[in-house]
Amino acid sequence: MKMLHCDSAREADQKTIYQSGKFSYEYIADYAKGLPDNVAKASIAGGCTDPEGNLYLGMRGDPSQVVMLDTEGNYVKCFGGELFGDYLHFMKYTPQGTLLCTDTHHHIVREFTTEGELVRDFGNFNQPSDTGMDLDYYSRTRRRAIFPTEPYLGMPGMWVMYEAMHRVERVAGPFNMPTDVDITSTGEYIFADGYGNRAVHRFSPEGEYEKTWGGIGIWDVETDTPGRFLVVHAICVDSRDQIWVCDREKDAVHVFDREGNVIGYCSRNMGQPSGIDTDGTYVYVVGRGGYLTIFDTDINLVAQLGTFNCDLRAHDLCADRKGNLYLFPTHANEDHQVIKLRRMS
């Protein structure tokens, strides 16, 4: 009798190509190599690249850490540790060569050198702004109604979070569970705020608060609400200083000028747009449902890749200067930590 066993690493032994229009990518399922055990088992929430193409990853855990990979995906180092809570969200590499990291649960954004030295904080540690968000709503009401037990998987649990997000009552200043940050060409800081707020904030290059805009959207994906949000999940400033915002639960992307005026809006069939980045020429949006949507800076839709629940589903993405993309699945696709889409054309 002949006994056979199929290879569990079959993804590494085949070539998968995603193509739409002039955009073609080779799918590389597991880009990160040589990760130590504490990193190899962790969830990677998001990441960014530096001008040389090194990759910085936001590792979620207790404590969270920043992980650095070289241009070939090899592990270099990690840092952060006690300086983070257990919910590091997204990060950006700054023109000053530092990293801006959103510490969602502590309601701050922390700036680090690439050696792990804390530069400064934006916001007040553990002091959320007053938006009416109520994380304890589920706990208070669960004994008076029938709820499934799954919400208690994870911290604070997805059901708990959704119940709380539905009860944001008003837009407030910085910060209530911020999610992302980017920088304009003139050095202004633009913050997505985020899980506990429905706002975008602008700070001066010196780090002083300047302006807030946004609004509370309608929990109905069939009703468009440009400029009003459900979940301000990710943010990106393009080469024209246009500000792109992923509104995950609205299945929409809003585009603003620096004063907060809506200049573009795309909704529906985006797979819950969760992460966004630009290479200077194009803006890339990834959805938790497996869709990758590409725009030019004229706010034209130029490519749509992926199908529902395919292996492009991710929590965040970043682009390098060669047009390669790096996807960070987290719970959207737990089989992988870092997926590379190598630009072929």
C-alpha cells in the first residue's frame, strides 16, 4: 500500500497572482522570517516602512512591542515592552525618522525613536475625552437579557466593543481610543479618533492641537453620510495633502482637505475598509472582507482586487516606494502575520 501525505506548506510551493487592470501582484503568504517565539505567536496589528524599505510591525500582546524586519523580511529587533499597553494599533514612520504608535486603550499616541526611546506623547494617558462612549454598557445589561458568551473572548471582546461604539453620543476633542495617525507635507499631525470618538484631529507641526472635524454617522451601509463616521479606523495623507479616512463599519472611505471639507467619498463593496496607505502615486485600501481597492490621487477608482473572504483580508496594510504592499491580517486571517504583495507591473 502506498502512503502519501500532502505538504502543509503548499502556499510556499505555488505562485498566486492577483491582477486588476495594470496592477499585478505576486502573493507571498508569510514574509516575516526568523521571528523569536514571543513574536511568532503574536498578532500583528499594523505596520509601516521606512525610506530604505525596512518594515516596522505593531505586535499586539501583553505587553505590545514594535518589531523591525529588514528589506528581505528578516527579524532584526523588537522594542516597546513596558511603554505600551496590550492594544498597540497602527503606526507611521515620520520624516524625522521616528515612529508614531497609537496606544488605543490608553487614549494616547506615542512617538518613539527606532531604538525604542520615548520622544513624547500626544494626549493624556488613560484620560479619554467625553464622547459618551460606554464600555461598561454590556456588563451592566447582560444579566437582564440573553447574550451569547462569545463576547468574553478577547479584551474587551468584540460584542462589548460593538455595543459601546453604537453608543457614542457626540464628537469630542482628542482622544477617545485613537486608531491611526499621519503627517502632512508641512508637518501637521492628522489623527484618526477612532473607536471611542467619531473625529479627525489636526495638530500643528509643534504638536499643538488645532482643529477637530467629523460627526456621527448612521448605522446603515445603504445610506451615505460623507463627513460623518461610524468607526474612524485608519487614516492616510496623500502626496497632495488630501486626507483619506477608512470608515470601517460604514464600508466607506472619506476624503478631506486639510480644513476638514469633504472632497471625495467612496462606499459599498469595499469589504469593511480597515487599513490604508499611499506610495505617493496611488492610495491603497484593504478590507477585512478580502478586498483591495486602489485609487489615484485624483480620487479615481483604478483597480479592485480580491474576492469576498479571500486571502487578502487584513486589518492593515502599508506600501513601500517600489509599490509593494504588506498586509497585516490580525484576526481577519489568523493563519498569517505578514503577507507581501510583490508588485509585478
